[in-house]
Amino acid sequence: MDEYELFITNNGLYLLDILGANEYALDRENALVALEILKKYSIPILGGDVLLFNGKKFEYTMPNWSIDQTYESDQEYTKSSLDYAEKFIKNHPVKSALFVIVIPRKELKGSVPF
């Protein structure tokens, strides 16, 4: 998972100073690359947020997404959550949107905040 953490810290926008959120936001292209890294390590996506720039500042917007595990196996949940996140990000109508990808904290090994 060091690969994912390194990727988001190098390519993401750290939101602590901007919005007070201890997380990173990625543009569409980098969010899709981040998903590919998570696929490689079989890490599920719990959900995500969308940010837009309103001309003065970034703001969290609706819709956001979350994916709950129901009766599916961990492997099925991981695949369905990654597929859902990819579809959501690819189909978001605002091309300049930024995306925050939420994964289980236990998957983070380094000091990347979430």
C-alpha cells in the first residue's frame, strides 16, 4: 500500500489547510489511476466525496457515494466497490471535479492521513 500512499501524496491536493479535512483529493485522471493501484492490492472502496471549485474555494458537493458490504464475500465486495467507484468517477458530469477516495484505515501503513 505504500504505492497508493505515495501516489496520492504526490498527485493529490491535501485538504487540511484548505477545508480542514485530513485527506487528499484527486482529479479524475489521477483518481482512476489510484483505483488501479487499489485493484492491484485488492483494497475495497468504502465511498468517496466530490469537490468542486466555486470560483473562490473548493466545496464538498452532492452526490457523494458509499458502498456497504452486504452478504457478498470480501472478494466480491472489493470488486463491486472498485467497479462502482470507477463508474461514478468516469461518469461524473463535471470534468473539473476532484474526488476523495475513502478506503479502510487498516489498509494504510504509512503516515497518510484519512
